[in-house]
Amino acid sequence: MFFGIIVPLLILPAIYGLVILGLVIVFRKMQVPPKKVVLLGFLVFGTAIGFSTAWLWPADSSFYFNVFGALLGDQVYDLSIQHFGDIISPQAHYTIPWVLRIPQVYVITSIVVYALIGLLLQLVYNRRLEIKDGDKIP
């Protein structure tokens, strides 16, 4: 139980954070403006991890590459079948749009999750830059 759920939820976000920090540092060295660099790092990470999860999907370990995107993707898939598909069909998977099927939904949910987190952190970072520069926001 402990190693199956708790460890991935504690250790993997730390690893994700280090990878995203590395991307942000690389983008800063590439002269990306500071007001966009955090969001870009999260977007690139979310896109890469989403496609990686979709590519490795049949393997059980694909969940560990993208814990948050996979969990949200499974929920979106279930809700899609309930609201858009034919829930009594033995092939309910094929009654929903292609983009909402597993593993494609993992790409979308990963991009959305990490883009929203990146946007939030970018706004906080931009606010700190403005306060640091003396351009206090009223």
C-alpha cells in the first residue's frame, strides 16, 4: 500500500519539479523572456510527459510517468462514456470521440494540468518580478 500509492504521490512530484526547473533554466539560457519562461517550462513538460504516457500506455508503469495526468485522464474517460457514449454498449469505448479515448486523453489532460499549474506559478513569478523592480501593482 505505502509503496504503491504514497511513494509515487510524494516522490514523483519532486522529480517532476526538478525536471521542470531544469527546463526553465535551459529556457532562460536560451534568452526566453522571464515573463514567459515558467509557463513554457510547464507546457513543454506537460506535452512531453503526456505523449510519453500515451506511447507507453499498455504498460503498467506508464502511470508512474504521469500520475496526475493519468488519474485525471481516467476520470475524463469515465465521464465521457457516461455523458457522450453508450454506457450499455459492450464496446462503450468506441462510442465516444477518439480524442477522449485512452490513451489519447492522457495527452490532453497532461497538457491542461501542467499548463494550469504553470500559468498560476508564472503569474506569481511575474508579480514578484514587478514588485522586485519597484513597479508595484496597486
